[in-house]
Amino acid sequence: MENRYKIIISNKNLYREFELPTDKREAKVGTNVGCELRLYRDLFFEQIELTFEKSAEAWSLICSDNLYVSVGDSRKLMTIPLKHGDTFLVKYQESDGDVFAVEFLIDFDNRERKYEKAI
């Protein structure tokens, strides 16, 4: 059975959970009109967009030109492969200010539960 994944986006003014679709190869998150998860424009200094792409084996994240991913070191990553439990910051290119934190997790809540079982 294929795992389903979700992302949690959070900062001091925002908390959103989004289940990545299993029937599409791409999902966009941001303030733009074409995004599957639209974020409130007034919470950010400029337009933002993250693209989550699914290949045959895993998901990866691609940032728009005005953003980058920081995993705690001095590198500015524009794309990053994702695995369960990854946590990272998305930052602005110009100011190095934090946009929000992202957690990438397996969605364990999507499975059907059998409540009629007795232990």
C-alpha cells in the first residue's frame, strides 16, 4: 500500500495542514491563484509559491525564485528531496527572513479504522 503524505505549515500567525494528493504528480502551495493550498496574501511580504512534485520514488520540493529552503546550515537550497519527518524553514531570498516552517509527514490518519474490534 502506498503511503499518503501531509505537510504542516506554521509560523506565529499561521497553522495549516495539507494532504498531498495521490492522484496528481504536483501540488502547489502559496498565495497565487493556481495553488491547491491558497495562503492569505497579507501574511507575507510578497507572492510565494512552493511546488511539491512526486516522482516514481519520492516527493520533492521546489521553491519559487524569491524563496529558499534552510535546513540549519549555510546552504540556500532551491529544491530538496523529502522523506518522512523532514522539518525545515522556508526563507526569503532578499532578507533571509523566515516565511514559515514546513513539516513533511506520513498521514497515518487517512486509513480506515475498524472500531468494532474488541481486545
